Amino acid sequence: MHNDPTSHLDFEDGDTSSRPLSGFDAVRLLDGLGGINGAVMAHAGGERPTLETCARIAESKYAPLIENKYFETPTYFCIHTNEGRYGWLRTSFVDPGTFRSDFGFSYVIWKMPGDE
């Protein structure tokens, strides 16, 4: 996501359209990547987590913000989406030279039983 403060993302389908924010999981904030509509993230360290790892993390460890500082070096986070799916997110870069730091990440969301 780049420095557009209205950048938003639905983790399940990758949608970044201009539809109402009610269906999205994440939004670009001045201080990082924010979970919205119930989507939360938990720090998972330097190794890619498994579904079981993410499901075992205590609910109290999940939070609705990944601060910009975590984009400085590759770091993994578990994701719990607003549709109840788990996944992982890997931070990849930050460019603090802009008014609102540009940052990048990749992510995977695991399907639930019954998903197509």
C-alpha cells in the first residue's frame, strides 16, 4: 500500500476498489496498517507461521494495527480477518522519506472448509 490515506484492502479477495469500507479488512493509516471491521493482526516473528500457530495465539495478542516500524525489516504477522479466516502477512519494506511512509507486504489467507 502506498501513501494514499484512503488505501484499503479486503484480504479474502484482494479487492482495493472504492466500495464502502464495511467489507474491507485493512486500511492505510498514518502510523501503519490498520485492521478494520474486526480484522486483527498478531506479531509472529521472523518465521512464516502455520495455520495452527496463528489459531493458537491468544486473542489478547491480536491487535488492529501493525505500526510502521515493523515494515523496516521482514517480519511475519498472523491475520484474523473479519470473515473469520486466518492467514499470514510478511512485511517487506518501508520508505520513511515520504510524508506518510510507503510500505509493502505480501500475505496469504487460508481457505475454510467449504470455500471454493
